[in-house]
Amino acid sequence: MEGSLSGLLMLQEVDLLLDREKAELAGIPGELSLVEAELAAARTEFENVESRLADLASSQKKCESEKAEARQKLAEYRTKLLSLRTNAEYKAMLEQIAYVEKRIDDIDSRTLELMYEEDGTRGSIEDARKKLDRYSERASKKKELLAEREKSLREEISRLEGDRTARAAEVSVRLLRKYE
């Protein structure tokens, strides 16, 4: 009887180890999803900065085209200025010219602001790229480690299941039924 009880205790120890290993194996997909989530977040951050940089470039091109249109209007107004006959028309045209010149100054100011923002964003994109590279490398290493750990856990579970079967054979059927 005492031998059966000690066999039953050894079986219980094997079952505890087996449960612990299975629980750890069950946690691996969760760890993998965390690694993937971190990597996806870094990738999204990089894409957002990249998108912002593209938006800034688009805004600069828009400012350039607006400035070209304003310069063309300015040239037209100055040409018309020479053909005007009355002082009222002349004064009105000078106001139009002043408005267009102010518009060009505003466009230049906006272009400078966009350039400063672009410089800052270029620094941010480098930081985001480095972060993405770090996370990618770390994710790759973590995946390798988790794959190795999963393989060793499966081997250990297989070994423990074999050990459990051998230990269960040593315990009397009556005690085994009560245990399970």
C-alpha cells in the first residue's frame, strides 16, 4: 500500500510538472501576439510620419503653384496698369497689385513654415525608422526564442506524458481512479 501511495505522489508530481509545462506552452501565442502588436505599432508610427512628410511635400507644391498663379496675375495687373486712363481705375489696380503682393508674401511665409515642419518631420522619420528597425530585430529574436522554447516545451511535455504513463502503470487501478 505504501508503495502505491509513493507511486501516486510521484504521479502527482509528474502531473504538476506537466500542467506547468502545458500552461507555459499555452502562453506562447500570447507572447507572440504582443511582439506582433509592438511591431505593428512601430510600423504604424513610421507610416504616419512618412505620410505626414508626403502631405508636407504636397502642401509645398500647392503653395508653389499658388505663388506661380499669383505672380502671373501680378504681371497681368502691371501690364493693365499701363493702359488705364482714369485715376480711379489706376488706384483700383494698385490696390489689386498690393493685394496680390501681400498674397505672395503670405504664400512665402506658409512655404517657410512648411519647410521648417518638414525638417522636423525628417528628423522624426529617422527616429521612427530606427525604432522600427529595433523593434523588427527584437521581434525576430523574440520569435526565434519563442519557437525554440515551444519546441523544448513540446519535447518536455512528450517526455513527461511518457513518464506519467509509466508511473500510472505502477499505481493500483483503484487508487488511480480515485486520483483522476
